[in-house]
Amino acid sequence: MKATGPPSKGSGSARANGIGSRSIGWAMTETTYLSSGDLSLLAEREVGAGVGADEAALEAVAAYPGSAERGHDRFPGVQVKAAALMTELLQRRPFERGNARVALLSAIVFLNLNGLDVEASESDLAELADLAAQGTLSLVMVAAAFESISVRMIAPGEEPLDPGDPA
């Protein structure tokens, strides 16, 4: 299944973990977005079952990273889209509790689904989420942070890139 825009509510893959709108390929050509259902599932896993949510706000959050303006991607780049997802979750606060934790987890899962991982300590990630939740960091600053800590995931059996190799 191709994902060219954010999935609608209830759409999702049949993957074992139930997260993401399509199965991930290692030669990423399209962006995989999280649905509002995916965000709810992440909230349940992070905060616990029964966490209430504003469904309209959750739908808006899920659509935000894939939005377009005048026919162009509003947020070009995976890290910028992850920052848009995180900051929108923090601003809209769709869950009764745990919004900062869910926002950070959602951004990391989004990066993972799109072939990137993060190399940062838990305390650094928590500080990033706290500063963004306080409004101290803009979307651009959060995107820059994700740019600086994200690394390409290596597929099973794939050789890591040689740091001196320009390819």
C-alpha cells in the first residue's frame, strides 16, 4: 500500500505491531504517516488503557505532517514532518494526560517508519519534549534537533555506509 498523504482514521497496516499506514521498505521513496488510530494506540501503550482523547483534534494532528499548501508539501523532509507531528500534538493536547510523552514517542515512531532512528539519551529526548511543550522551541528548532540526532536505519544484512564514502 502506498502512502502519499496522511491516512484517514482507522486506516492502518496489517503489520504485527499495528502501527503505520503501510509496510516499510528500506528503499524509502514515499513517506509513511501515522493515522489518528495509530496515535491512539501509541497513547494507550505509553500512558495506559482508557486514556481519553479529543477525536477531532487527533484527526487534525494526524493530517498535519502531510498537509500541502498551493500544491506543495507544507513540511518537506522526514525530520520536519516529525517535528510538525510532535509540536502539533503538544499544541492541541488531544489526550487527557501524557501528551508530551505521546508526542515524543509518536515523532520517534514516525522517524522509524520512515527509515530513521535517533541517537540521543533518554534525558536529552525528555528535555527536547519538555522545551517544546513549554513553547520554548519552535517547529524549526525541533526539526533541527531531529536532523542532528537522526541516523539512517540499516536493513538486516545491509552493510553500514563508510563515513568516508560520499555515496
